[in-house]
Amino acid sequence: MSKAPYEYSGKLRWPRLGQDLAIVAWPSFLVASVATMVCFGFIDPVLIGNDDYPPPAFQTRMTGYAVGFFFFWLIAALSSLMTLYLVRTAHPEPADEGTDDGTRSPE
Amino acid sequence: MSEVQAPVGGELYAARQKIYPREIKGRFQRLRVYAVFALLGLYYVLPWLRWGERQAVLFDLPARKFHIFALTLWPQDFYFLTWLLIIAALALFFFTALAGRLFCGYACPQTVWTETFVWIERWVEGSRTQQIKLAKAPLSGAKVLRKGTKYFLWFAFALWTGFTFVGYFTPITELAGKMASFSTGPWETFWVLFYGGATYVNAGFMREQVCKYMCPYARFQSAMFDKDTLIITYDEKRGEPRGARKKGTDHKAANLGDCVDCTVCVQVCPTGIDIRKGLQYECIACAACIDACDEVMEKVGYPKGLIRYDTQHGLEGQPKQVVRPRTIVYASLIVVLIAGFAYTITHRNVVAIDVIRDRNALFRELPGGLIENVYNVKILNKDDEEHEFSISADGLPGLQIDYGEDEVEVGPGEVQSVAVRLRVPRGQLQGGSDIHFTIRTRDERALEATGKARFLAPTN
């Protein structure tokens, strides 16, 4: 088989980016909820940072919780997004059309 | 009725067609109604209950205290939540192994709120056929009015849901006043709208799509099935070949099975599947098709149970084994964990100590050959009544303690910080040594707690 298994188009395409963003947003929301609960179960947000110069986000607990939640959401989403990016933009596996005995054709 | 069926095969991302579940009555639907009333009743009523001076159930995030009736939980009690989650997970395993997606069909918030939204829809727009007709009808004043009424009722119900949700975290009577005068704070406004909006979209529009595309449990629940799990199933041997028949004909002679192919089981399905094709991952086990088919079987005079709860073994004509090692092990684990949980939470230590070394100086050398270390001792009183505490320290010979007064009063649910000075004659130690602080109440209950700290001294 001399046929090229795939054609390289020269630019990186990310099919169905919109749907993928939704797939990323929802699980990272769940993970961020759990992470926020566990994290602030142990850590009081007003104790975060240097005592003498507390960051403005951690001066009250409610803002602390909220900032923490959105931070976790962002981090979890970034990780999922990167995973999906690597999966979606990988070169496709060569088509399994090759041999008669069902084994995959060599690349 | 092909219009209710989800597209089979073809495009992966075919546009969703709205499902209009037909109303059905029956024993399982009655159970579901009870479940909706019990669960939603609990949800909407709980934050209004009082316990003495305070709201009975209040998760006070700004104060980092969770009040649940007589119980007040502190961040230190966090492990109780972990314990609860383990019990919940085991219960999910147990019920799934026992009878499949019982949780989805009867208890999942998505199902429960969707049910209420469907009721509102039916109340305003009428039966399934009327709803389909209305959707197809050209735009008119009457249509706008009906649809508008539905959306308004949904909106009001969702807003009330969001308000109740926030009422678990901030005193609900105050919140009600603020809502009435449009003076809620930014976080309250945000979360009322967020939770209300999520309810509106999930129960009004997303519905079964949440189960199909968003729910992780729906994907892995089948791993907990075995051949003795009760599932909702169509008795193919009895039903096929299906087909319409005239009343009074001997269908067996006409080579027909018991299924009269009325498609009512498909019309009542909230996820739009045909149970006769076998158990599918979309099935949320609401048992609407069982009730629907039983009603039809009764009408045509055949025995009930063409669609029923059965096990795979049962369908193959083998004995059913609902009580089996797997379910017994899960059940006993749950009982043990719940008993342990109940014991620990009622016998937990209601006093706690937290020791922080003074950060300004490692140690101080006093005249008279003494080394002094200063600590900030925090005493937590998680009890409902005030206690007087004495503080002691041990771990080094000749250790002297000084905290100003004889005893420290700490009110119910309060934390008291005490500056404590420890002194040791020089030469008793070099470098550092571990010591222990103990607090003890002065009443007959003698509650106590111990905290570890480090005493530092010069190395020479």
C-alpha cells in the first residue's frame, strides 16, 4: 500500500470548537465545585496571602470563595481544553482498510 | 409516531427534536409524584424552619459554620462530609445493582424539576396532542398568550427555586425582605439568578439532554449491572411478532404476539426511546412505559407485565436472585457506615484547640535563667453552652505556664484567643522540644482537647 494514510493540509484545524468548549466548560464546572468545597473546607480564604498586604480578593470570605471557585474553574477548563486540543488536532490514524486478516496495515 | 423518536444513526449532531411526553397514570407514576412532592417539599420548606433563635438549616459560609438543627458543624468537622459522600456513593452502587437507575427515575433533581416543569406545561398547553398542535400552529395572539403564560410560570417557579437555594446560605427571612425591596447584595443576586436560570434552562429546555450528554452517572451506571439487576424491560418472547388486531380475534392463531403495537410506551417516554428495542442508555428508568403498557394490556384483556421490572435471568426463564452476595455486601456496608456516622457525630468532641507560635521571637531569655516562648492558643467551643477552660502544658521538666487569668470563658459557638507564656529554666533543653497543650472545661463534663507545639531554646 503506497497510499498516504492522511493528507496534511498545512494548517491546524479544530473541528467543532464550539461544541468542544461546552464539553470542557461543564465537567470543569463540576470539578471546580468539588475543589472549592475541599479547598475552603480546610483553608479560610481570609488567611491566604501575606498578613501585611492581603490581596484585595481575599479580604472578605465571600469574595475569597468566589475568586477561588472561578480560579479552579479556569484551571480545570484549561487542562481539559489542552487535552481536547491534542486529541482533536492529532493526525488521524491511518484508515484501517488494509489487510484481509483484519490486522491493521503498517504505516 | 416517528416524530417523537430521536434520529437513529446518521449525523452525530442532529438537531434535537422536542419530546412531548404523553400523560400517564399508574402505580409507578404515583410513586414518582410522591417522590417529587417529598423531595421538592423538603427543599422548599427546610430553610423556613426555625431552631431556637436561628434558622434550623443554614450553611453560614461567611462565618464558616454549618447549622443543621441541633448540630453545628465547623471546618474541623469537614471529614463528616467525606463520610457522607462515601455513604451516598455506596447507596448509589447498592440501588443501581438492585434495580438499575432508580436514582434517575425517582430522585435525581434533574428528573424531579423536569417533572414539575412538564406539569406546568401540561396545565397551560394541554395534552400531548394539543401541545404538538400548538407548536405547529402559525403565530397568533392565542399562541403567544399560551406560550407566554407557560414561560412566565416557569420563570416564577425557577426564581423561587433560586431564592430558596440562596436561602440555605443566608438567612432566608432577611433575604425575602431584600428580594421584596430589590436590595439584594451582588452575590445574592448572582446566585439567585444563576441557580434559577440553571433550573429554568435544565428543566424547561434541556430536559433529557442533560441525562444524555451531561450526566457522568448515566455513562458508567451500566458497569454496576449484572444479570440479577432489575431493569425495565420488554418481554420480547411474549410480545413478538407485534401488530394491530381486531378486538376478539385469537391473536395466537393469527401468529401474533401480545404487543398490539399501539406505541403508547413510546409516546409516554420522556427521553423518546422505544423500550421494545431493548434497554438503552437514554432510559432513565421512570417506568412510564410499564404503567402505559399495563393500562393497554388491561384494556385489551391480556395479562399485565409485557413491559415490567425484571432481571436478565428472569427474562431467560431462570430464577430471579435480587437478594444476592453483591446486594447484601453493599447493604451491610451502608448500615455499618451509617451507624458509625451517627455514633461519631453525636459523640464528637465539641471543644478543640489550635496552637500557633508567636511569630515575632523564637524565644526570650528572662532574668533568673528562664527561657520564655509565647503562643497564641485558640480555644473553640462548638457546644451550645458556655464553658470555662483551664489551660495546661506538659512535655518538659519545670515547665511554667502563664496566661493571665485562672480560667478562660468561651461562649457557645465561639473562638477565644489566649496569649500563653511558657517558661523553662535554662539548661533543661537545647534547641527545641515538642510540648503539648491541654484545655479542659471546669464543669463535671470535663471536656478536653490537646494540641501539639514546639518549644524553642538556644542551642548552647
